[in-house]
Amino acid sequence: MRPLGVRMDDWLKDSDEVGPSWLTVDLAIFTLRDDQLMVLLIERGLDPFNGMPAMPGGYVQKNETLRDGALRELAEEAGIDGSQLHLEQLGTYADPGRDPRGRVVTVAYLALGPDLPTPVGGTDAARAFWAPAARLEDGTLRLAFDHQAILTEALEEVRRKLEYTAVATAFCGETFTLRDLRTVYEVFWGQPLDPSNFRRKVLNTTGFVQPTGGQWLPPTGRPAALYCRGPAWLLNPPLLRTATSGQRG
Amino acid sequence: MRPLGVRMDDWLKDSDEVGPSWLTVDLAIFTLRDDQLMVLLIERGLDPFNGMPAMPGGYVQKNETLRDGALRELAEEAGIDGSQLHLEQLGTYADPGRDPRGRVVTVAYLALGPDLPTPVGGTDAARAFWAPAARLEDGTLRLAFDHQAILTEALEEVRRKLEYTAVATAFCGETFTLRDLRTVYEVFWGQPLDPSNFRRKVLNTTGFVQPTGGQWLPPTGRPAALYCRGPAWLLNPPLLRTATSGQRG
DNA sequence: TACAGTTATGGTTGCTGTGACCATAAGTGT
DNA sequence: ACACTTATGGTCACAGCAACCATAACTGTA
């Protein structure tokens, strides 16, 4: 390691091994629409990768934290107020060859929310649209840069966290029924879950959800109690997916 | 977001909202010594934070991936060949105020290994030394920059992953006894575990460990079978820590 | 009102995995 | 031969889970 204490400009004169880099945030934005997991993409309007779909994102400004940058891009490119969303740092991608323009370091952020509005095309993106997340993994989607790999890792991360954290509540609104929460797991796991067993497990996990006292009247059927997120983030016991996970039929 | 397609130097002339940043990697290196969790620190020999302990790390060079940079720093500052170690990206810290010299983006890497050698002081660090990780959390240690927060998060990450992943094997050698593996959990959880029950759980977790056929003769007692890491990274079922976790009175 | 349809909620049962504990195996040194 | 130590194996009671059954509470329709 070179001396950390040396002044930055002296250091740069002294060697060409280290150079400046540009810092961006890219967003993996997932939501549920029509019981399907969707990812927000933009169509690039400029080279490189002109015309190709990509993750929304952009440069981090001076005097801005990564989180603030992610929130700003979320607002600018998708018109979404991220302060209500689950926002989480995923990982950083900095391979020298990942951007043809030079060393561009991107920090990937995960943003999750309940059924989000249809995005309006931003100033930079030709258009913005929701794509089924399944297309990330079946190879029918080609993305700019290394965005395909980033989004695939993001998806795996969410899937893992569903079992051990309360991240599923991020896909529900402020209040939700257990049915809503169950749907999240069913979509991710691709199999129906037993309503009764699901209920027992969720309510036995301390701090996962809290009853609000409110009710929701479905178009048909018995009214369902409303819940909101509980104080716990790590689920104990976790909501493990087993081989069969109690599906019926 | 500003147009990604604009040439970088044009862009910089065009606005002062975005500037170059410097990219470093910092390493959270943990090991077990004398049944104690230790973290590798260096003593800074230069301003800022001259004389204060800090995480080892340094600038990422051009044409170097983050992982390669982490491996290089590991070798330069601690004399450790990281190719045998568990190396994992933790998170990226880029708050504008975190480094008094300007926007320095650091990517924190986690490095875990079995009883590692006593480090030799590198060229930049006044000296390098192992410190008990417990001191990170009881506040008796003050570190440069935001390194205290980074290391605390690293420790929590390892603790979480112990239950759901095979990360514990990273603290053992190439081959190890179940006793060795059990010690890892006992150190992290701070409580003794029942050898018999631990054995059953580990062997019932498919792909966690594999018998090598070899034996290890302890100074006293019955010989123990040797195992190596299995193919599984995610533990199924996980090795959950419960309220009592089978400790003996 | 009566009834079917639908969904939420609650309870029962057999099975599996766990913690506590006991027993045995296989080395060491005296 | 014996005590000592540690690894390994087994037993048993209990908790949690999947599967499934039963009931509650709403809708709409005749």
C-alpha cells in the first residue's frame, strides 16, 4: 500500500499506477405487479450501448452520500419517492473493462416497493419500463455493461433475504393482510403456500408483523386483519423454504 | 442522471457537480488465535490520523480488479497469501466527509483465515498487529476514519453468515476436525456447544463438510476424523443458534 | 331468508429435528 | 491395569412443522 498520508496531487505526480475514477450508482428496482416480479429498466439513449436496456442510475455528485445519490436517481429517472422504499446497498463493481470509457466504479443499490407506478421516461433515458424479472435469468434479455450480472445477483440476494429477514414487507404497502405477505413469498418461490401454516409461522416470528386493528374487506370472503411491519429485521425463527413448503394439491 | 454517453472530459468541463474520486480497498481480516477472535490492524505512520490504528488497505491500481487489489494489499501489508483465504466484498463507504483529503471511496473486503501468522510491519504502516475483536464493540479501541463502524459491520456480517453459510470453514485449515469447527461457533457465540449434537447437525447438513479419511491424533483422547469443506455454501438446514443451543451446565 | 361461493382463521395429528443426557470407543500417561 | 481425556454414537422427551380438517365471516343470488 502506498502512504495514505501523502497529499493527493503529489501522489498522482509520483506514479501513474493509480488514477481517478468516476463514481456512479445503479439501481436494481423490483416490485410486484399482477403477481409477477418486475424489474425497472431504462432504454439507453446514448452511446455506449445506445438503444440497449440498462439499469437506471447515474453519477454521484460531490457532497452527496451514496444513499442520497441513489434516492436522487430514483426520483429523476423513475419519478419515485424513495424515502418510503426499502433501499439497501448491494455491491460495488469496478472491473477495469466494465465501462469502455474508463474506470467507472458503480455501487449497486437495491430498491424494493409495493406496486410502483408506471415510470415516466427521464431526461436521459429514451424510455423507462417494467420487465418481468424472470427474463433476467432465462437469457432473453441483454443489458448494457455488466448490468445483467448485477441484476441477477440482486435477485439472488432478495431471494436469500426473504427467508432470514423481514424484507418481504418491503413489497407490501404500509399496512397489509397476511394474504398480501404470503403472495410475496409465493411469487418468489413459485409455489402456493398453505394459508394456515403461513399465518402460524409469521405470527410466531417475534417482531415480524404487528396487528394494526384495522380490517380489509376483500371483494369476496371473510374480512382479513391488517398488519404493519414489526420492529424485527432478522427473523427468528426464520421463514425457511423447505422442499415442499406446505403447498396444496 | 447526466448523459452517460458524453465524453468524460467534456462532462467535467461542463459541470462542477461531479468530480473524480479515489478508490481504495480496506480489509477486515479476522482470524482465530488462542480461541479468541482477532482482527488485524495497522498503526498509521502518516497524517491524517497519524499514530492511530486503522484497517489495512490502500489504493486500487489501474487495470486491477477490486479483488486483485485486496489480494495485493493483503500480501503487501500483512505478508499473507490471500489466494487460500476466504475473500468477500462487504460494502462501500463513500460519505463526502469520511476522508479529510477529499472524496475517497473505499470498498471494504472481508478476509478470513485459520490461525494466521503474526504480521510484519509493512512499508507504510508503522506496525501491524492482531487485536481482540471484542475491543471493537466495547469501545476501548479508537480507529482512524470510519474504520470502527466498518469493522463492527463486518463482525455482524460474519456472525449472521455463520448460521446460514459454510463460512465457519474459512477459519479452519484445509482439513479440520469437527472439534475445530465447533470451536469457531463457540468463540463467536460465546457459549460451549454439545459435541454430540453439533456433530449430528453438521453431518446432517448436506454438503457442509466431507470426510477425508484421515485422522488427527490429539495430545490426549480418542483420535478424531478429519474433514474438509463440502460443496455447499448455503447451509440447508442452517445451523441456527437458539436461546440455549445445547450448551452444557 | 336461505344458500352457495369464497377467503380468513383456528385446531388436530403424525412426523422430523433438536437439546439434554447417557454410553461406548480409542487414544494418552502413570 | 488404571485413570483421564476426547470422539463418537444412541436414547428420549419435546418443540415445530406440513398436511389437513373445521369453522367464521363476508359476498352475491334465488
